[in-house]
Amino acid sequence: MRKVGILLLVMAVVSVGFSKELTLEEAIKTALENSYQLKAEKKKLKSKELQYKAAKGIRWPTITFTEAFTRTNIPAWAMMSEINQHRLTMLSSAKYVDMTSFNMLYPGMFPPPSYPEWNNWQTKIEFQIPIWAGGKIGTGIKMQKKEYEATKFDVERTKQKVVYDVMKAYYGALLAKEAIKLANQAYKSVKKHYETAKTMYDNGLAIYADVLRAKVYLAKVKSKITEAENQYMIAKRGLLLAMGIDDADPAQIDVVGQLQFTGTDKELKYWQEVAMRERPDLVALRTRVENAKRYADFQKGDMLPSVGAFGYYQMDDKNNPFGTDGTGFMLGIALNWKIFDGFQAYNKYRAAKETYKQYSNMKKGFEEFIKFSVFKAYKELLTAKDRLKTAEENLKYAEEVLKITEKRYKNQMASMIDLLDTQTMYDQIKFEKAKATYDAQVSLLELKYQAGKLKENNGGDR
């Protein structure tokens, strides 16, 4: 059902002459389905899963089938082939060994060696079973498993980045849409001022310059509407790109929702503790640091003996593949121990231990960086909240000042310049309030992202 919904959304977006209302939830779902970066991470995860399965296969026996044909006149190989075929007799061995000295006892029985060419079809099924390899088998499988698990957290972090990009772009589109609304409201207000000035001029209560000033300002505000509409189109185009849709017309979508700040009452300590516990890329790094420690144990296995079992069943035939002139088997067990290799294994083990220490320091540095990132995002959120509060208070004052100035102008106690200046201040503060709301919401979004709490449900907490 989810894929069907996304398909319908994309079809609606690309349809000519139809404007699709796009919610934040739909935008996030579409992005998670279309993001090339997320698709790449999922393919990487699948690769790690298959590598893990391949590593587990090391515990199983290796079974090999071979069918080979040889023809040779090298006496040792030819004689061995005939032995394997169970064809060699005392008389036939004279082809390969000079036995003419026995003719003194058995005249004419043994001719001189002819060293003939000999054919052999050999069918072999063989197996090898690792019994113990200095602990490398278990350690290697564990490493592949943990790397697979770490990659899952990489995918989760990529999901959070996709959600972050979409939500930020969506808020930007809402801000641009709000700017259009504010510009239209400003146009209506200035148009009312223009009509008031014209009426007062017609009644001899204002000068013509007031009418001209209001008319010029009206044209200026009208151009602001066009500018805001273009900014909205740009913001929607950016949103579509964040959603992974690169061939759609931004004019065919309309973002819905109100630009508002949801707020949070959680303290800095909470966010830092969450980041240390849940941030996916940190969890992935910790897993890989532990793998670095396991790698040292893996390298240590090269200094220890290995034990394995082996065996095969063999069929040899002079004329036919899969023939059974001669059959036989072999079973065995072997211990291998590289006693001295010029300290190669030992130094590789030491190098792996130093690499583990390196990664441990990197992990500590990354933890401190995350704490700082959360601290920075939290402080920026406090600043944004303070600016929003100030903007809300300023808007109340600006509304009151505008009302007073409008009355004063009608009573000829203020000039048109005063009225238009007050209107400009009011419009600017209204937009500053909208921008402050956007900044506060984006700051909260950034804090959640840095803490690893940004989820698919519109960035909500788990």
C-alpha cells in the first residue's frame, strides 16, 4: 500500500494542470522510497549480509569434484596411471622397467622397456574440513556479523539524514508560502491606504503627493508578491530534489500545513545522553572499534597451529570418463604450524593492536564531537526561541502602532510618509516573526538530528 501511495503521489506531481497537496508525511515517505543515497546504503547492507553468510560457510566442509584426462609417456606417471587403473602386472611393468636380466631364468619373457604413452581418465571427489585454525574461524565470523550489524546503523543514520533534508526543505517551502500570504496582506493594507489618501485628496483633506506615494508603494508591494511566489517555486523545487524526484514541475505541488514551533522542554543533559546512547553512526563506530579488537585476535591465529581433516574418493579408467577400472580412497588429518616466518605474523598482530588503539581514540574524539554538536544545536535552539518570543512581542506593538498611525493620518495628525513607514515596519516584523518561527523549528530539527532522535514519523521521538 505504501508503494502504491508513493506512485500515485509521483503521478500527481508530474500531471499537467493538476496541483497536488503535499503533506510532510507524504514527502518523507516518498524521499525514503526514492533517495539514491539510501538505496546505495541498503545495497551496501545486503553486501555485508552476504559476506557474513559467506564467512559462516567456512565452518562447513569444502567438497570438490574433478574429472581429468591425461596422456603421457613419462614412465613414472604412465606407470602410476596403470597402477591406479589396477592394470599393472609383473609382465606389463616391463614396459617401464628394464627387466631383461630375468631372461636368464625365463628366456624371452621380458622385452626391453618401450615407455609407451598411456591414457587415464580420473574422477575424484575430495573434501576438506577445518577443525581448528588458531581461533580465526570463529573470530572471522563474529567480525563479519558485527560489521553487518554496524552497517544497519549506517542505513538508519542515512534515513535520518533523508528525513532531515526533507523536513528542512518542507519548512522552507512553508516559510516561502507564508511570505506570499504576508505579501498579499500587505498589498491589501497598502491598497486601503491608497484609497484613503485618494478619498481624502478628493475631499481636499490631503495633498496629491500622498496619493502618489501610496501608489508607488502599492506597486512596490505588488512586486514583492511576485518575488515571494518565485521564492516559493524555488523552495518547492528544492523539496522535490530532497524527495528524490528530479523530473517534476514544482508548480504541480502545493505544500500544506502551518509553520509553527512545536517546542521542547527537555534539557541539554537529556539530549546529550540520548546522543551517546542512540545516535546510529556512533553505535556503528563503537561496533567497528570492537571489531578492530577482534581483528588483533584474528591476526594472532597466524602464530598458532591449525588442524584439519581431508579425504577423497578416486576412480581411474583407461578408456572412459567416470570409468571404474580402479577405485580407491584416502582419509587423513593434518596439523600445520608455521614455526618461523620472519616475525611477519607477530608484527601483523602488533599492528592490529595499534590499529585498535587508534580506533579507540577516534571513537572518544567522535563522542566529544557529538556532545559539542548537541550542545551547539541546543544553544542555537535557545537563541531561536528567544528571537521568536521577541518577534511575537514586537508584532503586538507594531499592530498597535499601525492602528494609531492610521487614525492619526485620517485625522490629519500624521503624514503619508509616517503611515507608509509604519506599514513597512509592521510588514517587516510580521515576516520576521514567520522567519523566527522557521528558525526555531529548524533549530529543533537540528537538535533532534544531532541527538539521533529524528525518526520517520515527521521527526518525532521514538
